[in-house]
Amino acid sequence: MRAILLPALIGIAATAQAATLDPLGDPDQFRRDVEEINRKPLPDGEPLARAVSVAVASDIQRRGLCKPKGISIGKLEPITLDGSIAAMIAKGQIENGWLTSVRLDGCPPADPIRIMVLRAPDGQSLQALFAGQGVSLAWPTLAREVLRATVGSVSARLAREDPACKPADLTPIGVRVTGTSPDFGPSQYGIRLKGSWNELWTFTPCGHRVSVPIAFRTNGAGGAYWDIDSAGASFVK
């Protein structure tokens, strides 16, 4: 990880340009285009620090987290083949996207914050967005879909256990991988094409602790099925 001090926060704007990526075109050409996109240098230095700090500061304010002395940014992993990212590249809205894990320096121990970094078509301007907290193998589009369903399950459990608890926000404070299948495949620019895995997503609404097991299984085409084990979820009052 690279430790940096939090810089001043500013906004970013960029003008879209034409993209060459065509997910519905020739598969071989599509693969070559993806590889070419990822030959370009990774975001780094002050522009990366500034963009990530904006996203982190926004999440800190939204969830009332500890204000850090600085942040430590982990390795950037490309998510070019995530459905939403590939679509934005094809439309000329971004050049590429990455995920990184960020730790808050000088704060109590906690799961890292996942940040999605997007680079504009100009190849320079960066924007970063909160993408969750914890260590997950689910790519951003998949994670968003699963979160909606998991929040529904947690809300139903809260309605039974503590009807007075009506949190304005249900964001997991912890996600961890609990197992992978023997045939679990490597990341392919952000997605997985083989195997299955299990995760535990933890929420803390109204001082309770709700941990929900979720099973994932790739579909071989860039997506995944999931099964939320609502009956197996633990609830600590």
C-alpha cells in the first residue's frame, strides 16, 4: 500500500470522446481492444490521491466515520469487463475503470473501503466513487445488485427483531470471503468466468450486528448467480 496525506478536495469534469470498445462486435477484436486499453499507464500520484480522497471524504461524512490523518491506497485492479464499465467505455464516457482498497490511517481497525476509480476519455481526468467496505470478489455491477437484495433481507429481519429500528442507510461495514471452489478462476479484467465462492456480509443497524452468508456462482459469460442465506444469517442484539 502507498500511504499519502489527504489533499484538498476538488471536483472533476471531462468531455466524452469516441471509444473503440464494442462489446457486441468481433470477439477477437474486442479482446485486443481491452488489452490495448489496459496497456496504458495506471492512474497515480497526486491526481489519484485527490480523486480517491474526494470519494473517501464523502463516505466519511455520509456514514459518520472516523476522520483519518491520511489514507493508504492499495493496488489498482482493472474492472474493464464489468458490465457497467464496459458500457461506459463503449459510449465514450470513460477510458477505463479500476478498483482499489483504501485504509483510513489513524482510525480504529476496520475493513478497508473499496473505491472505484474512473478515468475520463481525455486520458487524464479522474473520478472516484465509493464501492463498498470489506474484501469482496464481487465486481461492482454484481455487488450493487446483490446489495439491493441483501438489504431487503436485512430489513425484513430487523422488522421482526426490532420494529423500531429504521436505519436511513444499510451499508455493510464488513465483507469477507469465506471460501472458494477448486475450479475458481482468476480475475479477467475485473470479472470471473469459472467457479463459485462464498462471502459473509455484515451490517450494524441500530447497534445490532447482522451477518448474512451469500453464495456466488459464475455463469461463464461475465455474470454470476447468487443465493442469500437469510435463514443462516446471524443477528446479535
